[in-house]
Amino acid sequence: MAEGQSTISKNCKTERAESQCAEKVKKVQGNDLYKDLNSSQWPIVYSPDYNISFFGLQKLHPFDSGKWGRAVAFLVESGILKNQNFISPVEASEENLLEVHTKEYLDSLKWSWKVATVTEVPPVALLPNFIVQRVMLKPLRLQTGGTILAGKLAIDKGWAINIGGGFHHCRSDEGGGFCAYADITLSIHFLFKSFQAISKAMIIDLDAHQGNGHERDFIDNPDVYIMDVYNFGIYPRDIYAKRAIRRKVELRHETDDATYLPLVERNVNEALSEFHPDIIIYNAGTDILEGDPLGNLAVTEQGIIQRDEIVFKSAREGGIPIFMVTSGGYQKRTAKVIANSILNLHSKGLITSSYPELQSVL
């Protein structure tokens, strides 16, 4: 590790001015995606530009490309959060993406047919690429910046949530399944690069689908422990990537709360007994919800809320920073499920404002 980084890490432990400390780390590492919270913000990352809308073209894929905005609207309607309490991310630049992605892969996204293949929206192939970049890929780059920022905020505050992100089918040299950028891999890369105290990470992937993208990226990395609970009968069925999973739980179609929740709780506890991470990345897909056309599981809304509570409680009680990304979910009602789960985490004291003036208002 560079001498400059080591010196800064030591200073960060003694300086009270977090913004000054973070600025020094940023200058050494060249990471322009890290930001600090202002006095009104929570470590919840969101931008209205996350949402994808282009003359209904987004409706040609079952992914709900407006769920992020609706989830935030439900949170604001609850009265717990206001729009100014969210922190907006910086769009990941090509330079940022090249920290993990190959130049060949990023260049391939300059062809609309390639983006159509990755996002699984065939008509995109017929559009000029400058439109595809602006309408489809820019929101995904912004969410990728949001996941990277959430990692830094979790270190600062103990927890963070990116209302978007969780593109777990994308790896360094290929995308797929509506996942164009490897935001989970990138977030871990920047954490390991920027913080001396962060050298071991755990990915808890509870999306209905196998997280084959980050699994392929970390297949030979002992410092990244992957727990993946997924329906083995659906996409992507990546046998090679399974080699990277340290704790694998394969589910059958129509698995319900009674089976699912005990499996999650037991395996999270056992994973944390086996491996002691410096940070947890939680991929909290809502495509496990009953009725989801792609997940084919039967977990209820309350089951998802309990699932998220189990993961956050284990991390917070263990003193492990955790950040959550929202990943898959292919029903209109998943936006409200995400919001209700976040509200439950707040009501249980598992996520709280860091600022006394906000706490007194709530």
C-alpha cells in the first residue's frame, strides 16, 4: 500500500473534521466519486436521474426502470425523510469504470446492438448510440457511482443505502441481465484502494438470481466472501461462477417465508462466524416477492422486510459497516416494499440519522 495512503489513514483516525480527512483520501486515490454528507443528509443515495424513461421503450423489459423514484416518493410521503435528506451521487466516468472494466468491454457499449443485448431490450439496437448513452447508460453509470459512494458513507456512518444499483450480473469484461456496469465489484475495489482499514469484504446476495458477475470477478480472491441465496432453476445458471460462492443456498420454485427466513438467518450467522469482514455489501433484490415473473419464489412483503432486518441487525450488532443496494424486482409493488423495509429498519433503530437536530424532529 502506498506510503501516502497509510499516512492519511492514520490521520483519519485522529482528525475530527471528517470532510478534511475524506478530501485527503480523495486526492491521493483520485476517486472523485466519494462525497461527504452535509448537515441535513442521511447516508441514503439517490438521484431522480436514476429513472429510465424513453417513449415507453423501457416497458419492453420486465425490469421496472422507475421503481427507484417511486420508492423515494413513498419514503417522503411517510414523513420520515424529506428530499433534502438524500445525497446525490456523481456519475461514474470512463476513468472510474476502467479501474475494473476492460477497455474492450466499455468500447463495446458504444454500439447500440451491444447495449440491446446487455439490457435485453432488442429495439435499443435500432437507436443512435448517443441517445442510448444518454437515456439508458447514463442512469446506470449514475447508480454505479451511487453504489461506490454508499460504500464510503457506510465507512463514515456505519450504514448506507443506495436506492439503486446491485447490477450483479455484470463482471469486468461482460454485462447481461440488464446489468451494464459491475457496481458491486467497483465499490469493493475503491474501498480496498482508499481505506487501509478495509481489506476484507462480504457480499450477501439475496436477489432471486445468482450473482454471477461479482462471483466471476472475485473467484480467486480470498478477501471477498460471497454468500448467495438464489433460485437455482432460473437465469443465469452460471456453473463456473458458483466456484466463488463460499456459502451457497439454492432454492426451489415457490419457496415461501417459512422456509426462506430461517435459511437466511442461519446462513448469515454462520457466514459471519466463518469470516470476519470489514464491510458488508448487501444485494437486497425484491424479485423474491411472490408473483414476481422472473424470480419464481413466494416470499411475502413482510418476509422481505424481515429478511432485510435480519441482515442489518447482524451487521449492526457486530459493529460491521453495511451498505445496501436494491437490485432486481419486476413488479410495480416492489417500490413500496423497498420503502416499507427502509422504514422498518428505521423504526427498529437499525438505521438512524447521524445528526441530533434531525433526531429531535423525527
